[in-house]
Amino acid sequence: MTSRALTMTECRAACCSVPSGTGRRRRRAWRNQTTRMKLLPEQTNETSLLRFGQEAVSLLEKRDFQSLADRFGYALACGRNPAAAIESDFQPCPAEFHASSEPPTAVSSSIVVKYFKPNDTNLFAVVECTHIAAEGCPILTELIVTSSGEDKHIFLEQISLAKV
């Protein structure tokens, strides 16, 4: 038996798809497998979430995948070591960007916090971080904030090539 890294599509299908009738149980099991940082009530404001985004970008720019995983976990680890999964998902981005036949478009660095309307999926906010990697590649790093009652948690959702 050979082992290989899961594609993002396979990982999402394995971890995030919810067959009808098992939604809450499956989501709860998924949340329990994902390392998440618990937020204090005063850390859910825009300023605090922007700082978390800056921290995630800084760790990614330093290629400190272990610290990034220790701090935020990784939703798409799917049973893999979170630091190795982050590195594995980041590595193809520069090659994919440079191999693209489309002319590169300017992507400016930004960190944006978006809050969700109240919902039954427990999604509270997303922190979208667009930044340029050392290789000139535009990267999108997303942190997700979930809620469970009064508790809020933040974790790294994904790293991908930023699209305009």
C-alpha cells in the first residue's frame, strides 16, 4: 500500500462533506479532530481578528509551518500531521502560479474580516489574508472563527493560490 497526500478536493470530501441525516454529528466529530484556538470574548472584534491574520501571514512568510499549525491548527489536515499538511498544500502554489498560461494580474496584500449572519453552521467570521509569497506568488490564507454557544474558536481553514 502506498501513501500519498490527499488533494484538496479529496480532503474536503473526506472531512467536510456531510451526508444527509448525519450533519450535526459529523460536524461535531470534525470539529473535535481539528486543533482550534479558543478566543476570549474581547478577541472577536475586527482589530483582534486582523492581528490573528497578520500573525498567520507572518508565520507563513517565515515558512514556520509548525508554529502556524500549533497556533491555529489546520482544517484540511485530514489525519495528516497539520504542519506537514500546511507545507504540502502551500508548496504547489508558486509552481501553479508560474506555470499558469494566464498573464499575472496584480494582487494587493490585504487582510479582511467578514462576519457571517447568525446561522446553524456555527460560522461566526472569516479572516481572508491575501499576501505575496517570496516567489512572487499571490497566496490566500483563510482563518475561520466558529461559535459554540458563547465559545468562539479560530483555526486555519486553507492556503491556496489567490485568484483575482
